[in-house]
Amino acid sequence: MLTVKNINQYYGGSHILRGVSLQARHGKVTVLLGRNGVGKTTLLKSLMGLVPIKSGSIEFEGKPIHQATPYQRARAGIGFVPQGREIFARLTVEDNLRMGLACKSAGTPIPAELFELFPVLRKMLGRRGGDLSGGQQQQLAIARALAARPRLLILDEPTEGIQPSIIKDIGRVIRMLADRGDMAIVLVEQYYDFARELADDYLVMERGEFIAQGRGETMETDGVRQLVAI
């Protein structure tokens, strides 16, 4: 589904991503862990085309996309949920969801499935995004990314600042989406227990490179908790 080979990225003279390679598979959740400031968000932005890579390659469904624009990647089937949600606070919930359909033809309806995944959104279609709670905004951000029916979903710390009950709901949705088998999911997460519960595969980043990787079921025995402890 997604194959990243030896990508490097710089901010000015700082080498941020150092020869990073990874794969994300259909029906699997690939979790990226690491302390703050090690390059996780930069990696996700590079996958989405929001920051350029200096070298290396990114392939999606067998086709190179590292020179494609963000909107071309979205149109190709990649959904992105950024850190901090970045919903449109002055737009209604319905309009936020329609923004997720911007790469589709005019008149494409909002998928009814979104309201099955996040029932609270149906009740709040006319409410402005900025009036929702943090947890509701996160659900809206994920639903917006899912509106175009992506085949790769990239999430950057979806549990940040979210109450425990909604964290459970988000975890349930992520697992359900992966288990359908037609979507790959890449998840950056600081909350170790949430990551361990969802991970099919894991990678640990430090100073812009991966220092450990393996199967989600071996995270405890591999000592991942200690690697990412602050």
C-alpha cells in the first residue's frame, strides 16, 4: 500500500529525517512512536506532501508520489488528520465534512457511514466547528478525512487532549477501519497504551531515524515503553 524508502528531509541546515524507510499494509495499523521533537510529525507531513523531501522515494499503491502535490495525494486516496485537528472553526460541522469531499465531483453526498462511526456529528451538523468540545472536534477531523473514502489514513496524535471516553471511541473506529481490510492506517501516537492496543506493526523514532521496529504484539517484550518514556 505505502512504501517509503530512505527519505531525507532538512529544515535549513538541520537534518530532520535520516534515511527513513517504512511500509504500511492493507488492513493493518502501523504505529510510529517517539518522544517529542524526533521528527514524527515531519515524517507525516512528508508523506502528505506538505513538506518536501530532499532524497528518497514514496510509493502509494505501486506508484511514486513523492513529487505529487498534497491535493494530488488526497485525490489518489490518502486521508490526513493533522495534529491539533485543524478543523474550520467558523464553518458548520456539515461544511467541514463537505471540505473533505473537495477532491470529489460537485454534489457528492456526505457518506452516511460517517454518522454511524461518529453518531454525535449527525446531531451537530448545523453547529460551528469551533463550538464543539475537543473530543468532538477530533471526531470531526477524522470524519472529514474519511469523507473521500481514502485507502490510506494518516493520523497525527488523535488522542492529544481528548477525554478517555472519546479516546476509546476513536480506538474502536480505527480498529474497525483496519479490520475491514481495504485501508492501511499510519498512526503517530504519544499515548503508549493506546498505541500498543492498536498496533499491528510499530516503529520507534529517535533523532529522525527508526531505532526499533516489530510487531505490535511484541511491544512489551521488546521494551518499547522504556524507549519512548519521557
